[in-house]
Amino acid sequence: MANVELLTFNNGIKMAAIGYGTWRAPDEEIKRALNLALEAGYRHIDCAPVYLNEKAIGKILKEWIDGGKVKREDLFITTKLPAFGNRPESVEKNLKKSLADLNLSYVDLYLMHTPFGFPKPIDGQMAFHPNGDVVLDLTTDHVAIWKKLEEFVGAGLIKSIGISNFNQRQVHRILDNATIKPASLQIELHVYFQQTELVEFCKANNIIVTAYSPLGSKGIVEFLLKITSKQRNVPDLLGIPEVKAIATRLGKTPAQILLKWIVKRGVAAIPKSTNAGRLRENLALFDFDLTTEDMKMIKVLDKGIRICTLDFFQGIDKHPEFPF
Ligand code: A2P
């Protein structure tokens, strides 16, 4: 079992600081890669129905649990309420669909995936409309949905609840109205988008932040090209000279430095890799340390560059609470 630091939620439940990200991995790829990830020691797996691979993930989880290779209680599985289910009356159906697909009787963490919603499923289940012609549901009521999530914690289908892609004002609204406080906020976070203020706010309110796109999400270029037919450039975080210099000095890779910098802030990260060597490398962060100087050197690299801008949802900037 890999040596991975654990973060403790405000309800006492623990989550590994490094999880395995499953976005943009089609069925056959995720089955192969998840086997590799579980063999490497990942126990925290980040899923979502809009990644369109929960059935494939569920198949592998079942094989591992039924085969006695892992106990359910040693796994930490996150999944999310999709944007097209962002209504109180849609929570049960979506949660139960994810549980059935993942072959689980409960999830460890259930997040509202986005602060915005769509009026209905697009093309049956896709959250992304290929021609960008998206109608937003401007009536999304976060608090009413949150109350539903609380009910399912009570019913034992969810251990912890949280939110994703919410801005500070939106998190605040949940905090002000929650019986069960959010355990975690999942947001884009990396060296060029450090989210200092939001991380501080979450720390002050006992919310564990989880960083998505921690390595700069190179794979998003292909995804965006497919859904928008537009070429977008994303910064090369692994090539940042300061990061490379620290990596060379410590005998580590730039990816390990980027991830270590995140977990050293008390933030979890969910890097995605389908390569055996790289996914092992991303978990091997707990036998070295960054100095205070290293942390300072990385802190000043922030450029406020959001990679996953969500602008592939045309018209999202018209949402009254944008930017998220
Ligand atoms: P691959 O799956 O071929 O390893 P993010 O988690 O920020 O979305 O980044 C995921 C991208 O980064 C994927 O394209 C993945 O490619 C790549 N990646 C993941 N881990 C590493 C690593 N240790 N070194 C270099 N690239 C990596």
C-alpha cells in the first residue's frame, strides 16, 4: 500500500491527499488505467457521470472488491451531481444511477458538479453540447439541492457532501444554510491559478479543497477541439524553469514538484494519467519535501490563468453569478 498523506474532513472522515482523476478516459482506457492505479496504491478515485465512464469504473471496482483485492471501506470514491440534474427532484435519480453504474451501495463524497444547471439532459446524457448551443437553467437553487444531499447522507447513500466549481459567494451561501457543512470544494487549482483567497476562505471554514487540473490539464486541448472545433493553447506547467530547477535539485520530476506544492498547502489533488509510470510517479510524493524557499519561489509564479474556463458552454458568461 502506497504511503499517502490523509486529509481529515470536518466530519472526521479521511481522504487521501492524492486521488486518481478519471476525466477524458473512455471505457477501455479507464479499465486498463484504473487497474494500474489500484495496483499502484490509489484508493481515492474521482468520478463523475459526465465523464461517461462510470460503468467501466464500476466493473473494475467490483472485480477488485469481489476478488478480495481491496475492501470497500479502504476505497474513497467521489462522484458528482451533473449539471443537467441540478434540481432537488433530480438528485435521487442521478445519485442512484451513479451508485448502480459504480457498483456501490454508497459514495464517500458526492459533489454538486457545477453551480449552474441545464433544464434537461442534452443528447440523453452528455453535459457538453457539440455545437455549444446551451441553454442554462437560471433557476438553480443551491440551497434546495443541498438539503436533498443532506437527506441522502441521512439515508446512508453518501458519507460526505461538497461542491465543485463554486465561487466564494456561492460556498458562503451553502455554509449559511447548511445543516451538514460542506466537507470539500473541488476547483481548478495549479501553479498558474493558485486560488489563494478561496483556499484561505475554505481553510477558515474547515472545508478541504481538492485541486483539479493540478498539472495543467494538457489533455483539455484535444477535448476542446472535439467539442468546439477550436484550437486552444494551454500553458506548459511542466516546463516552467523554476519548477524544473527544483525538480532537478531534488531528483524528482516537475509533475511531482507541482503536486507536492499542492499537498503541502493542505489541498488534495486528483491528477489524471493513463500511463503506468506517470500515475505511479504522481503518487510518490511523501518521501521528500519542499523547502520554505521552494514554496515561496512557486507562490510568486501565479498568473491567474484559468485553463478550464467553462466558456465552451456558450452563454455561460450571462449567468448572474459568473464567473464561478
Ligand atoms: P498521460 O495520461 O499520458 O500521463 P491534469 O491531471 O492536470 O488534467 O493533467 C493530465 C495530463 O497530464 C494528461 O495529459 C496526462 O497524460 C499528463 N500527465 C499526468 N501525469 C503526468 C506526469 N507525471 N508527467 C507528465 N505528464 C503527466
